[in-house]
Amino acid sequence: IQIVMNPMLDNQTAIVTGAAQGIGYQICSGLLENGANLVMNDLDHDLLQSAMIKLGNPFDKVRLVPGDAGKKAIVDKMVTTAIDEFGALNMVVANAGITIPGPFLEFSEADLRKMFDLNLVGSFLLAQAGANQMALQKKGGRILFLSSVTGIQAIKGTEGYGMTKAALKMLARTLGVELGPHGITVNCVAPGATETERTLQQPGYSEGWGELIPTRRPATPEDIAKACLYFLSPHADQVTGQTLVVDGGWTLTGPLPDEI
């Protein structure tokens, strides 16, 4: 995914969580194509190794840090790896997240806390650790959160998940103010229905969503990654605190949840 006219991400280093497949993998692919170094994280070590092989085994440009991105020790290890291996940290992409749908009246505390720990706490800690390093470097930087249309429009059965994704939008806004003086921009991309390895396991996923989305198809991971690459590039130097919805127009006309 090359959206730049110059190799302007050369010698820039990015951390991407949830990087082994889907949207995270495509973000990594786009960053590599544009010259960046990568610290890739995923909970599944074997899947992470497979992703690196799929990317062409770029041993000089990629380091792997498997583990739970909701844990501070793993977050700190990602930042340390970026500095030790590549000398700086310029971008962090908090992509790792978990979706647990279920009826509100029966939703368990354990599932709620599981989503909060990864979707929110992990994103907060990664942004914090990344921003501290960027502030020390005094060269600015980029922080990007992956939100969701479920944080914008109510969808029955996604109350807990949608709450975490809405919170990321507000986190981007407040950090945009706090980190702006350091030259660090903070933004969100909010994907709509997207064809990933997980969603395509649902029978009729693409066809069903294709009937509801104005563009008549769900997004692909590449569609989402292109939006992410914009925020991570110098083209977005003066853009911060924003959330870009990439949903083919679904939230413009969005069917009521009962119609999904």
C-alpha cells in the first residue's frame, strides 16, 4: 500500500499490535512498503511468525514481540525492542482488540473486563509508553487507535465492545491536546464491517453486509490500512484528535440494529 510520493517513512520505526492478520497485518505491509521498520506484536506467536514469512522474512526491518498487548510488561518490551533494535520510536498503532458480543442483561463481568483490559487499558498503556519515548526524542511522532463504527452507532449486543471503541475516540481527542506541544499527533480510524479471517467465518457475512452498505460491499483490511497509512504519514502533519470512519457509508444511513 504505497500512498506516498517519497520514501518518507524510511528509517521511521512503528509498533503495531494485533499484527499477525487482518487489519494489523495490512498496516504492517503498508508500513514496510513505505520504508518503515516494524515491531510486530500478537498474542499468537506462531501466527506472528507466519505473518513475518508472508511479508517476505524482512529480518533487517522487523522484530517480533509476542504476548498480551493489554499487559504493561509486553508494552514496555515493545518500546524497548524498538529502541534497542532500531534506535528510535516514531509511530505506535494500537490495533489489538477483542470483540465479545452478547445480550446486555446477561453479559458477564469476566468478558467485560477482558475487553477493557485489551481494548482500552492496552491502548492507553501503549500510547503512554510510546509518547514518553517520542517526547524524549524531541522529534514528534504518531499515535493511532483502531476504533469502530460500534462506538458511533448503537448495535444491539455490542454494548461493552462499543463502549471501549467510543472511549478510544475520546482518548484521541484529549491526547491530541496534551501531546500536540510535543509534535505528536493522535488519531483514530473507525472501521465498519470488514472482511477479515474472523468475520469471513460467519456464513453470509459479505453478502449480508453488502446489501446494507451504500458502496455495496464490506471493507477489506487494505481499505482500512490505507486510511491508517494516511494518519501515519507526513501528509497528516496537522491532523490530530480526529476519527476517520471507513465503512462504505453505512453510518450515513445505517440500518437499525434489528435489521442487521
